[in-house]
Amino acid sequence: MKDASLSSLPLLLIAVTLAVVAFVVYRRRETAALARDVALARDLRDAADGDAVRLAAVDEFETGIYQRLFYAGVVGPKLRSAAFSLLGLALSLGVAVLLSPLSGFTASTGKAVALALALGFGIAAIAFGAWALYHVVSTPRVSFVESYADDANEDEDDD
């Protein structure tokens, strides 16, 4: 039973590594798409040429970009750091588990270093995750929902 779990450990570590790398690649692609959207909004604003309807459409598009910028600029880097910390935690725990059947000074030292690294990476993962959660909860986002509601209330009051 013990041998079966040790033989599947490298596959688990590879899966965790691939998942973290895929997450980081996804975030980079999202950031690149966001940069393209910012350039597109700039071009659309120039093409609107002062037309109020077109400028309103560009404003709506820019509002969506600003909301995504909040995540990409504030929360995203902290989530990436948490993901890398989790990867470090998984890899150092994997090393500790692989060294656990061995005995001797070198193996004991390796296990101690791996467990110390696991502790450090675990604390870092919790800290970065909590920091990202704090920003999600506390940082104001760009939203014009209230102003739209105020405009709707003014229209109803005019009737």
C-alpha cells in the first residue's frame, strides 16, 4: 500500500505543476487581451469623433475594461503568488514524503529542510490568498451602476 502511494506521488506533483503553469499562462493571456482591449478603446474613442452615442458606447466598453483591470492589476498578481506558493508547498512536501523511508544524517537533514520549506511556502500561500481576498472585499471597483440608477430615478421623477 505504501509503495502504491509513493509511485503515484510523482504523477500528482506533475499534475500540480501543470495546473499552476496553466493558471499562470491563462492569467498572462488575459493580461494580453486586456492590453489589446485598452488599445481598441483608444482607437474607438478616436474614431467616435465627438459623436455622443459612439462616445457613450466607448464609455461602456471602457467601464468593462476598468473592472477587469482591477482584477488583473490588484488581485491577479496575489493569486499568482499564492499559486506559486502552493506549488512550492506541494513540491517540498513531495520531497519530504519521498525521503521519509530513508534514514541517516543526509536523509534527516533533507527531510528537515523540505519540511521547513513546506512550512514557509504554506504560510506564504495563506498570506497571499488572504491578501487577494482582502483586496477583493475592500478595494472599490469602478462601477457606474449607481449613476445609471440615479438617471433612471430622475427620468421617473420627470414623468
